[in-house]
Amino acid sequence: MPTDKKRNEVETLKGLLETSTSVVAADHTGVKVGPMTMLRKTLREQGIKFRVVKNNLFYLAAEAADKNDFKEIVQGPTGIAFGFDDPVAPARIIAGFVRDTRSNMAIRGGSLGDRVLTSQEVAELAILPSKEQLVAQLIGQLQSPITGLAYVMSAPMGAFARVIQRHTEAVGVKNSG
């Protein structure tokens, strides 16, 4: 007979699975308390929820959320980061933590929307620029042709104005002399 605590945990995990835009699962074996606390704090500051889960409870939650494919990313001791706003943030933060601390934490996989990702795909996702950087690049790309067009369109008028100005100056010099 499952306890109320376990039922609540399954409901919590189900809710996180249903509302998150991305999920990253990692094996946290061997990570010391200090670095793990630092990782949790960094994730929390970015609005990412991190939970160490029991496999069976996660499987029940995945089944209840109709995300059975997610079961394959949880094996053994697993910590899961649930991202909500920026779907790349959990992957970027955990990959950065592993790189910076030289931790033996291993990313097992993840999900983006309803698609399950391998650990390699999560690593590729982690190196993508942030949403703000991508938007800035897009705006720059969109703005570049318009700026060029405005320059090209104004160049003949500018050249014509310079010719008139020089002609006026030349006529003014002849008249004064």
C-alpha cells in the first residue's frame, strides 16, 4: 500500500512533467554536498526545479502524465532538472556545472517538449546560445538588409546633393572673382 508521501511525490512529479518545457536527467553519484548545493542554487535562481527522484515513483508519474518515453532517461540514482521558461537553461547549467567543477555527474538524457533526447543531444542543446542571444542575432539579421537598402537608396540622392553643392560653390567662386 503506497503511503501518502509517495502519492504526493508522484503527483508533484506528474505536475512538473506536464508543465515543464524541458527535462534533463543526470546521475549524481559521487557529487559532494557543497557542489550539489551550489548547483541547486544556480538552478533555482534560473527558475528551474531540481529533484532527486526514486525511479519507481518517476515511472508512475511519467505514466500518469502520459509520457512513457521519459522512463528511459531515469536509471539508477537520478537527479532531474525541470525547465520552464528557457528550454535550454537546464542543459546549459548542468553541462556547465560538470565542466567547471570537473564533477563526475553524468547527463543521462532529457526531453524537449514531448521528444526524448539522448545524452549527446542534451550536450548539443547545452552549447546553443541563450534565447536572448538568438533573438538579438535574428533581429540583427533582419535589420541588416533593411539598413543596406536604406543606404543604397539614399546614396544617389546624397551624391546628387554633393554635385549640386560643389557646382554652387564653383559658381559662387566665379561670380565673386
